[in-house]
Amino acid sequence: MNTDVNMHPSSELLNQFIQGELATGKSVVVSAHMELCRSCCAKAKELEALAVSSWVDPSIAPELDAQSDTDYSAMVASIVTSAQLTSEPVAEVVDVQMDVTNDSITLPKVLAKAAQQGLNWKRVAGGISEAQLILDDETQCEFIYMA
């Protein structure tokens, strides 16, 4: 599989991703991209470290105000007084191989679980095939494969 990545998300988009501010579709695209692009993955880790630092030391992020401190204190108090839940073990997502025409491709992990039932590939034109994957009630992903 060709994993050469020629287009990259902006720093702003990466920051929105690590802050959890992106819609499902964009979040899936950025996550899949970072699985293939070491450069963007490293950049996202740097942004994540900066976000953690600004959370630990509010002087790093001057936009934090007294209201944020109040919200944080209330959140911590709520967590501490909540009953503890037992967690179910999380199933590990394995690589999903998809057969497209005569080739086999591996999906990024972020899409693997959703595509475990398989994809219905349709030939569009020439060596181009496409498949759709429903991620949730509002989001679908379209794959395009060019042979």
C-alpha cells in the first residue's frame, strides 16, 4: 500500500483534534492521517504536551480565568464523590484487510472496527472503485481506490 502523504492538516486543525473539538468525520480523517504520517503525529504530540502544560500551569494559557477554576473544582468534587464503576475490558482492534479488485489494503485502525463487516466496493470508472462506510448517525466515510 502506498503511504506517501502529500497533504497535511494545519496546526490549527491538529490543535482542534487534540482538544476534541472536531466533528466525528474530521476527527476520523485526522486520526487516520496521523497513523500514516510521522511528522503530523509528532507535531500533534507537541501540541498535546503544550495543552497539558497549560492545563497544569494556567500562566501558560492566559485565557483561563476564574470561571475555569470554579468549573474545574466542581468537576473534581463531582468525580471524587461519584460511585466507582467497574470497567469492561476493551477489545483490541486488529488490522482489517480489505480486498479491492486484485489488491489487499490495510485500513487505518480508526476505521478498522467500523469496517470489520467488510465494505461493498463498486467500480466507478476505469481503475477507480469506491465504498461507503457509515460511522454514526451523522457521519459516513467514502473510500476511493485508484488502481
